[in-house]
Amino acid sequence: MALLSYSLPSILLIVATSLHATNAVEYVVSNTVPNTEGGAIFRDKLGQDYARQTMASASEFIWQTLRQPNEADRKPIARVTLVVENFEGIAYTINSSEIHVSANSYIRNIKGDIKTDFNGVLYHEMTHVWQWDGKRQGHAPNVTEGVADFVRLRANYAPPTWPPRGSGQFWHEGYAVTAYFLDYCEGLKNGFVADLNMKMKDGYNDSFFMELLGKPVDQLWSEYKARYGN
Ligand SMILES: *[C@@H]1O[C@H](CO)[C@@H](O)[C@H](O)[C@H]1NC(C)=O
Ligand SMILES: *[C@@H]1O[C@H](CO)[C@@H](O)[C@H](O)[C@H]1NC(C)=O
Ligand SMILES: *[C@@H]1O[C@H](CO)[C@@H](O)[C@H](O)[C@H]1NC(C)=O
């Protein structure tokens, strides 16, 4: 009896651990400036646990939006790191899985609800972690910024500072301008952004729009601009 009561839980533990190990991504948060104004705001109003949870829920949302339900479809990333530190700017992602967020020039200056704004920035940066970069060919860099803001938009974290839907001179301006255009394209064909991202695994060509939607990207942009009255 004693043997059974000890061995059964340990077998369950081994099974649970090995199941977990197949798809667990580790999220690590490091606040390197807790004794500065912005770092203290991060510590008191957001915190490491909250940031870690947001990184995990952002990943789930991105995998769903970009239609990468299986680990095999994704970039092989086992750990994502978030570093809070002081620098000029808001946030950036390097080495595909290392996010840096500025305490002094971003967190310290957030207006409005701090969690909503922070989540929006994190969803954008987490998209850079998981999306394909089209090998940075042609307009790929600005398209990736558009996809990252498209995810932010779809997650309902578009900030009030964004230019309105329909604005912009070129579809490849990046960020919100491209995000709203991609949102229009997504309306023409459900799953368009996920397909576009998938094609960007091996490179990038503007003809992807034609291949997926049957019209050249410049025509789509003209029709989008006409629809929003400018
Ligand atoms: C990026 O990764 C490379 C290789 O792992 C490493 O040598 C480099 O220090 C990293 N860069 C930063 C800024 O962390
Ligand atoms: C890429 O985006 C930046 C920032 O929005 C913009 O200044 C630049 O002109 C864009 N490049 C192209 C080719 O549209
Ligand atoms: C992009 O695709 C078009 C149409 O398939 C092709 O003619 C063109 O050579 C491609 N451009 C690049 C840079 O690969």
C-alpha cells in the first residue's frame, strides 16, 4: 500500500512533466532599473508576474491570429525575455526573442490606462518574436511592422494616438497605416494576414497580395483609400 501511494503520484508527475515539456515556452522578465522613476512604476503598477502572464496570453493570441496552432509551424523559440531598462524610445525586439522596454522614455510617460497601453506594446513586440520576417526583402520590414500593429489592433489595444483608419500616403508606410490596410485585406479574405505571414517564411514579394487576393497591391490600396474617402 505504501509503495503504491508513493509510486502513483511520481508516475503522474513524470507524465505531466513530459507533456508540458513539448510545448512550454519560458517567459523571463527582468527589471534592471527598479530604483528609477519608470522602473518603480513598472514594479508597482505592472510587475514581473503580470508581464509574464501578458507575454503568455499574447503568444496564444498571435498563434491564433497567424494560424499557427502547431508548434511545428512556429519559430523554434523556447524562451522569450523581457528586459526593462532605460533608453530613448519605446520598445524593440532583437535576436528574435529578446524584448527591451524603456522605463524612462516609455513607461514613465504612459498616459491613460497603463495596463492597456503596456499590453498593446507587448502584443506588438511579441508578434515580432513569432512572425516571419520575409528575410527583410523589399517592403518586408514595414510589412512586419504592419502585421505587428494588425495583431495589436485585433487584440483591441489600438491606442488613441494612432492615425485614423484610411490614412497614409503609401500602403507600405508600416505601423498603423499598414495595419489598417491589412485589416481591410483580411476583410476581403479571412486568414489573409496568416497566409501572408506564412509566405514570408522564405522571402518577400509585393506579388503575395496578388497571389492571395487576385489584385495587385496598388489596386487594393486605391480601393481601400476610395472606401475611406481619401
Ligand atoms: C544576440 O545573440 C547573439 C548570439 O546568441 C549574442 O552573441 C548577442 O550578444 C545577442 N545580442 C544581444 C544584444 O543580446
Ligand atoms: C517604412 O516605414 C518608415 C516608418 O513609417 C517610413 O519612414 C519609410 O518611408 C517606409 N518605407 C517605405 C519604403 O515605405
Ligand atoms: C516578384 O514576383 C514577380 C511576379 O511573380 C516577379 O516577376 C519578380 O521577379 C519578383 N521580384 C523579386 C525581387 O523576386
